Amino acid sequence: MAGKSLLLDIDGVLIRDRPLLNHVRDNCVRYVRTKVPACKQPNRLNDMLVSASGHTARGLRDSFGLDTSDFNDFVYDVPVRTRLWELLSSTEFQKEAAEIHKFTQTGWKVTLFTNAPMKWAGEVAHAISDEVYVQCPDNLLHMPLKPEPAAYDFPKHHTHIFVDDSIRNLHAAKRLPNWKPIHFNEYKTKSGYVTRTFPTIGSIWELSLFINTVDLEINRA
């Protein structure tokens, strides 16, 4: 029987606290300002770097030839990680963590599939379950990042449910065999935005329903 794999993005899917995510982004902008002090609009430059290279640090290296080995320590600083720990300890997150842990009990290998570093992803995985894996770049300057095709290196014979809030990342998995990309948008009921390209969910509870449907399909096969 082929394996069952659940791949979950972190920021925007498991971690949805807007002030915390904004803090991380603000740190990225501050980092750009530090590395390119002559830039008058570091926020726009940061967006351009991410769009062109998939990551602020990689963009700074590719575009300006800068050493960005200190990026993770700068961006994921003590205030950011302290807030993350508080969030992971909250009742709301722990309820979702318990639901995700149930997936591992029904034969799903759960992996956090993220461009964030291990110092961030590892904390999230540990707060969910010891049975949750992490796939993230150990070296963000040289390892492939989503949506680069090489980043999607998972067993081809497994069924992969891939949940991400980035349409761009989902498109990279669309034509891969046995992949079921799902768009996560917690504001879909308020905004009315539901992509026709991918199934859209707005909560971990909706993900549970989707997985139950896939399990039924697998059992019938």
C-alpha cells in the first residue's frame, strides 16, 4: 500500500497570528535596510527580492553579492521567538495540534514543509508532536526553496496532500503525480475568495474533513 503524506506550510497555515507574522516581515525589512543602507524604500526592495529569488537573504546575495549568513539570527530574534513560544502554548494552538496529531495515528506522515529555518520550524513541530517531521532548508542560500521544483523532493509513489497559503507554491506541485495541493485561506468566508484552481480550506478542522474524504478514496481503491 502506498504511503500517505501530509505536507503543511507553517506561516499562514499553522502560524496565523498577524502581529507575529508582521513582526517577522518587519525584521526582514530592517535586515534589508541594514545590508543596503542607501535604499530609500527597503520594504519595496524586500518584496522585489522575495518575488525574484524566493527569499530575502538569497535575493540580497544574488543581486548585491552580500554575505547574508546572519539572516536567521537577525530575523528570528528573541522577541519573535518568545512570541512564537507563547502562541504555541496557547489553548487554541494546542487544540489544532491535537487534531494534527490524530492524522499521524491514521497512517499519515505529517511533515512541515517550509522555507523557514529549523530554529522556527523545529519549535512548531515539537509543539505538535514528536511524530511530526520537518523539511526545511538547512542552508537557505544553497538548498532549493519553494516554489523551486527541486524543493518538492518527496517519494513519488506516496499520496501527498500539500497545504499552503501561497498559490505560487501550490502551482509548483500541481502537475506532480499523486499530489493534492490545497489552498489555505482562513479569510475565505469573509473575502469570498476561493480559487477555482485548488480546493480551498480555512481551518484545520476543514482539513480533517478533506483528509477523511481522501482516506475513503484510498480505501476504495
